Amino acid sequence: MCCDRLLYTLSLYMLVGVATTGTTPICAEDSVSYVTDAGCRNVWRCVGGRLSSKPVFTCGSNMVFSEVLSMCVWQGREHDDCSSSTVTSDKPPVPTDHTEHTMCVAGSAAAPHESECHLFYDCSNQSTSNDTKVQPGIIIRECEYPKLFSGITKMCENFLDVHCGSRREPIDKCDYLGSSECNSSEVCPPCAMRYPSCKDQTNGPHADVITSDPSSYLVCFKDRLVARGNCENDRFGEKMVFYENGGLGTSGSCWSVHDIPQNDGGLLPTCSKGVFFKMFPDAGGACNRFYECVYGMAFVRRCPGNLVYDSRLSVCSSREYVCFPCGSRICV
């Protein structure tokens, strides 16, 4: 399950150095470990008793490094074993005193959390577990996003099939505790920089604005991020880009840059309505492509075989007859 890492056993504590001197930590063990400064956000790596020259990563906003879990967690919450202060954030706290709340019953493998619809109590090891406990042997676990825990089936189910009742129903991936995990060993950006929100977005694909890759997109459904993807290659073997205005009534779709108008960032020229027929060389510099304007509409064309477009004669021809750079002929 995606959030099992949130509930590591206390044996992980032995892998983490804890000694600090002012704001600069020191390595307490002659082994590979991590140490944090007094602010609990900057984390250094210890190797053979030697401290890295600078922090290897920094926890994001409202997050601190947990020595027990060996990962960044929400500050002031139940997994915060480093700082003593609390902060205000958009994540409601998970109650730490569960003695008066819903508990596991005999023969039950799981029970719904009393206030959070994506959390549940794992009752499968009531008599033997030594993990973080609510009461002896009971562990809090989390459903994989965007699933929710069903009080009927006692399992994580599709969010469309779960009625949360009075339990809070999380929407964004960053509402899930497991989203605080970071796969990077160098830096952990804030959750919102890794998982964009789909709140108030229409169902369907949208541009992935947090990446610099124009071919990336995300898929929203019922305000939830349900998928991320990349556009495939176009008919010319080039990567398509996600075009917000190309959805033909939807939120967007993957288009070839050769079919996107130049005023929208593409290569397709604007044709005058008064022009009956005109040809243009490829704006991207491809020698085997050209554009046609027919009655004010632009079309991208490709020369057959090994022919290249001759912009002087507006025809496709062999390279030996075409001027450099597309051909081998030197023209003055």
C-alpha cells in the first residue's frame, strides 16, 4: 500500500543521526545516516561519521524531517517527532487521542477512521504489532489516492462508490499524507509543485502547468487528478504538444506544432482570405515540408520520398537542384 512508508517501525530510528550543535548538525554514528538542524527542515547526510558539505535536501513549507520515518512530514502533526511547535495549514490534523473513537472489533481486519475518509485502522495485527499504535496492535493507514475507505466493504474503494458521511473527503492529492513523500534524493519541492490541483477544473485533459514540457498534460475528473501523460509523436515523427485551444469544445488535446497557428505558438502560417493559392517554406526549417494557403486556409504538406522543398520555384525537387541549406546547390 502506498502509505506503508508512513508507518515504519521504530527500528528506522537507528539509521538516523540526531546530534546537533546550534544550527549545524554533527554525525553521531560511524555509518550512513541523516541528521537535521535545530529547525528540523534542512537535512544533511552522514557517511562514515563525516557530514555532507551542505544539506542534501530541505523539507517543503510547513514540513519537517521525521527521524523515525526518515522523511518529511507535516509540522505539528502526529508524525512530527522533531519540532515542538505547530503551524496552521490547510490540512486538518489527524486526532492523536483515539481512545474514545472507533476501534477495531474482534474478527475485523479494518475499521474506518472517525474523521478522515481516506484513513482507516488496520486491525490485522492487533496482538503482535509493535508499529505506531492507536491502541495495542492498531495502526492508521491511508488509501492510495484518490481512493476512499468504505465503511461498508471495509476496503479502499473508488471515490465514486464511497459515502463519507461526516468524515472529511479529501480532493487534492496533497490532501493525502502519502503525498509528502519525495522520490528525489537531493531536494523535495512542495507538494503543490509536484501534484497540481484539479479543483474547479472541467473533466478531461489540461495542460500540466507545473512542468516545462509542453507535451505534458494531466487528466481531471470530479476535481481530482486521475492521470498524467505525454503527447505522442505526430505524422512527421515529432513530439506533439498539448494545445489548450485545440480541444474542439473540450479542455484541450495533443496537436502537432505544424497544425497550430503561429499566433498560438505553432508553425502554421496565417493565410489572407483574399489569397486563392500560395505556398510557404516550413517555418521550423524542415526541408521536406511546406505550407499551402488555399482560400484563406493553411495546410502543412510534405514532399514525397527524398525530395525537398524549393522555395525559389515553390516545388518539391531533388537536392542537387535546390539551393543551400536544403539542397547542395550554391546560389547567389
